Amino acid sequence: MQTSWREALLVEQAERRAAGLWRRRRIVSTPQSVNIAIANEESAKQSRINFSSNDYLGLANHMRLINAAAAASERWGVGSGGSHLVSGHYRPHQALEATLADFVGAEAALLFSSGYMANLALATSFVGKGDLILQDKLNHASLIDGARLSYAQYQRYAHLDLAQVDRLLKSKAHKRCLLMTDSVFSMDGDQAPLLKLERLARAHNALLIVDDAHGFGVLGDNGRGSLNACGVAPQGNVLMMATLGKALGSYGAFVAGDAVFIEHLIQTARTYTYTTALPAMLAVASHEALNLLQEEGQQLQEKLQQNIGYFKSRAETLGLRLMPSNTAIQPWLIGDATAACAAASALANAGLDAVAIRPPTVPKGSARLRIALSAEHSLDNIDTLLAAMQKVSIGKS
Ligand SMILES: *Cc1c(COP(=O)(O)O)cnc(C)c1O
């Protein structure tokens, strides 16, 4: 007899729970900030110091962004009412694109409703059948999904293995080649050697696409991003993608590069054409974040770097083994998924929020707590975290 859909799903869900892979939505009852409260985890402290946020500079709940968004919703309403190619492209979008392009040193920029959609656009618009997409094994899921949608041949190379990239680029079995990489790897915090990748791409006439979701706003001159930090411009065969929902504290994403490439995306990208435009009020909020970065970005970045340095050196003194990262993403490798959940619960009981990241987001056996630092954390906050981590690791051994 055939099993019902319901029974089959219940079996699958039971397996998921048993393997420590059950995912639960936590209900946040405060704005995003270094202090948050979780409403639906009764066994743990509700109020917590937040080490689970991509809001690296504390802009998501910044008064300047709040005021800008409020004024913009009065001026432009809430919904955009259509796609960018119909009736949804407003003056704030146009202005933000110009400022973003200027800020990162590109000819042009194009807004997308999210980074996920921008990456789907990038992976599908420039290549197709007979072409090749090369990606780092640890790239973000949106880049991987884009490659799957592209009809191009898709090959992942071992994490940061430039020799393999070189071999694959030389294979010549393809017409065109896209080389796609995260700049800061989202679950590991380590960084791609962008200058070397740019040279390799240039030597083989590949198009290099850099996903700077975790570098934009925090790295480079006043937060211009990872390419800027590495001395590579988003020009010629280099395109950059960055999100506005992480360090910029807002929502949406953009692609920056030469105008011909941007125009090609406008003409062909399905995730640009067939979706409602980002609300203008969010473009205004993002623009305010960008203004703020240009004015005080450097101080915020220095504060963040100080926190990263402090966390790393104290962790080392305490004998806590962190993964190699110099960015705000400081993963604490646990290994087993159930153990990672137990560690996260122990921290939650101590009033600390650091979420367990488990497969399939990370490879099997490499579950971890993804500790994300912010410029807003105090050294006290960090000491509290380290003390709790030490307690957990003593309990383990
Ligand atoms: C978050 C993220 C994205 C997706 O961006 P959204 O705007 O959240 O859709 C893409 N790439 C990386 C590396 C990310 O971390």
C-alpha cells in the first residue's frame, strides 16, 4: 500500500529531530540590536546579548534609519506597486543606485529585492548551455542555486583552492566561464583572495563575480567592501554583489560593475523583471545608511575590529578553539549537530544568543555556533560570552 503524504512527512520529520537537525523559528520580541528577547524559548532566558546578527554596525535599529524610513513612507507610501520595468522604479531607487555605484567605484549599480535574487540573476544572465560556472565549495546557497538554474556546466572547487581554479579555467571545454565566490564566507568568516582570483579570471577571460554580503559596510575604506580592501575595482570583468540587509541594517541588494553588464542584467535577469520592486521607503533607508557610513563608517569599523581582536585574543588565552577568521563572523566549531544545539541552549540559559548552524548549511560533522560580533558589543558583553563558552567547553570534556 502507498504511504500517505502525511505519514511520509511525519517519518521524515521524526528523523530530522532525532538527528538534531530540527529547525525552529524563534520569535523575537524586540527590535534587532545587541540586546534582544526571544519570546518562545521558555527554558532559557528571554533577554539575551545578541551574537546571532548580521547587523554588524548596529544600524538596523538606528534612529537615523528609522527616521528616514518613516519620512519616506509618508512621502512614497509603502508598496512599490510593480516591478522596476513597469511602475515600481522610483526616484529613491535611481538616487541610491547612483550613490552606490559612486561609493564602490563602479560605473553603474542595480538594485535587487534581495541578495538571493541578485545572485540568481548573476548566475543565469551571463552564461548558459555550453558555458561553465566555477564556485568555491563553501559559497552561499543562493550562488549554488543560481548555478543550478543556469543550464551551464557547474563545478565546485575545494575551498580557496586556486590551483584547482587555474586547472579548471585551462580545461577549455567551455565557451564562457563565470567564476563566483563569497568574499567573506558566511558560515566560516574566512576570506577569498580576491586579488589572485581577479588575476586568474583576467588571464582566462572569465567573469569574476564577488558576493560581498559580509564585507560591504564593514571592510574597505569607510565600508566600501572587500574588493576595495583588496585593491580590486568592480570594473571590467569584475562584478560585485552586496546586500543591504546586513551591515547596512536595511533590506535589499545591489550589483555594481560596468554599465554594459548592468544593462544586460536589466534586459535579461528574470529575478529583476518578474518581481515587485523593493519599496522606495527601503531605498531611502538604505541611502541614509550609506550617508551614515560615509560620515562615521570608519569609527564603527574600528570599533568592530577592536571587538574582533579582543574576542580572538581572549579566546586564545582561555584555550577556546575558534576557526581561523579575522572578520565579524567567529565560528566556534562543535562538530556534532546535537552537541551544537546543547551548547547554544547552555549559552541561552546564560542570557546569550548564538545560534547553532547545522547541516545542510554547513558540511556534516562541522556543526558550529556562528558567533557574530557587532560594533555595538561592549567588551563586557564579550567577556560574558567567553566565560559562558569556557563553562560549556569544560562541561563537554
Ligand atoms: C545573506 C546572504 C545572501 C542573501 O542576501 P539576502 O539579501 O538576505 O537575500 C547572499 N550571499 C551571502 C553570502 C549571504 O550571506
